[in-house]
Amino acid sequence: MAMLDVSGQPTGTGARFEFFSNIARYVIHDYGIRDRRWFIAYDSDTDLPDLDRDCVVFVYGDERSLLPWRYRQAGLILKCMGHEPYRTECTRLDLAHALDRVRIARNRALNARLKLRLGRTAYADLVGRTLPFPLGYARQPELPLKPFATRRYVLWFSGSSRNTAASRSAVRSRMINEPKFAARRRMAAAVDRVRAVHPDWPIDLALLPSYAATRVAPPGYADALMDTKIALVPRGTTPETHRFFEAMRAGCVVVGEPLPDFWFYRSAPSIRLRNWAALPAIVEGLMARPERLQALHEASRRWWAMVCSPAALAGTVAGILRGTETVAAVEARA
């Protein structure tokens, strides 16, 4: 838990927490709301003393999607991955899906205990001030937009295959890793099928052994994303990932998996697969229709600018802080 530095104008350097601090800076500079204190927390497990209704708290890393009950004194809580554990995938008969269902069931049980602890009135009040919020980009500098027609890669992905590098004997780690690993394994197999039929297409797929490895990988992620036409966005430990927003920001055509029914995803012009086996047919269809690719590229950029960029989100947050908008009204957006 930390207080955000919201001094100065919005930046584009890709500094840590820049996405969230820029939202606050736009609220201050564009909407003149200067009487708030801004905080950021990984999850809801850390107490923050002296919270009051003039505080805004971003919660960015709670993969359990639990109620942020410790921050119930804050005026507004902007919570990535929501405050109710959710499922997005259709039922499948495999280990990865079964383990993901166990994860969701465990988290729903934890949330039920929190609801009982809060009581009905306090729970309703907390939910009324807690808005599901985009993850945004993570340490990605703002780059000039590269013309879509000149981009090098037809398909591109760089990321970890697992969250943690687990030995064969580390059963718990392997169980936690399995849903993410299975999704990325299926994605890699689909990419191999595309390569086999179209060996002349520029395709780059780099699977690193763990999430930690992605943080020390050579620079160039943002540049490669800006040089990509179709960005692959497989799920991680949960269905949501920074990569979705980073690819939209770069104007890529995003192909990924089902996402939760949050207000900001409803209008996102992404292609969502129920099974990665459909990838070769989808990519071939897109490449056969360059006008469709171009339209999706423009739609990605438009969605980012109007819905999930820091400037756009500042307008949403400012409306709630001013009282001209409510959390419930934002959540109901089509």
C-alpha cells in the first residue's frame, strides 16, 4: 500500500504505477478535483490507516477478486479484477478447467465469509463505492503509433508459460500454474499450425519459463507490440491480463479468450476464442480481408482512447467524484 505521486502533468515513460497515477493527474488537471488523496494497493490484505471519504484507492493485483473490506472507509475504490470471483470459460473436461473451478469456488467461499462479517448494510455501501477497473498497461512507455500496413509481425506473443518455475515434485505450484500453462500450450500449438501452412508469414512466439523471467527479459516488448498486426492474448492465472490493454493501446487486432462482463470490456473490439484450435481459421480469414484488419486496428485505438486510456478513465472517475455519475451507472454501461 502506498500513496500515489500525482504531482506534475501526465507522463508517458512507463514508470511503475504510471497508468494509475496518470488517471489521478488527469482528474486534477482536466477536472480541477484537487481535494482527494490517492492510494494504490496490491490487494486488500494490508490496512491503510486514516482513510476517509476524500480518499481514492486503486487495488490492482487481487487475483482472488475479493471484497476490499479493509478500505471501506474510502470514498471510492477502483478495483482491478472486480469484487466478485467470476468464471468466463465454458465447461471442459480437463485438469486445467477443473483446477480453475476449484480456485473460483474457494474464492467465492472467502467472499461469502466477508459478506457475513460486513453485514447487509455495510456490504451494500461498500459495493456502491467499489468499481471494477481496468488493469491498464504495466511499465510500457508511450510510443509513436506505427502505421498498420507497415507493421512487421502477422502474429506476435512474448510472455511466460507459467507464473512460477515449478519442479515436478512441487504439486501445489504445478496446480496453480496449470490453467495458465494449459492455455498457453494450446495457443502455441495453434500458432505452430499457422506456421506450418504459412511459413512465409512473419510470426514470433517467445514463451519464457516464469513470470519473473518476463521482468528481466531484454527490452523491446513495447516496440515489438507496436510492430504487430495480430496480438495474441492468452489468459494468465486469471482470465485478465495487462497484455490486453497494452495491445489495444498499440492498435493491434487482439485475439484472446473470454473475458468477464465488466463495463469496459463490453465495447472492446477484440476477437474472443472459446478454443485456441480456431486460431488458424481466424487468422487466415483476417489476412484475406485487409480492410477488416484495418477496421479492427482503428477500432482498437478508438476503444483505448474513449474507454480505457488514463484520460478517458479520468472522465469516468471525475463524474463519480463530482456526483454526476454513480458506480452502479458505470457498471451498467453497454
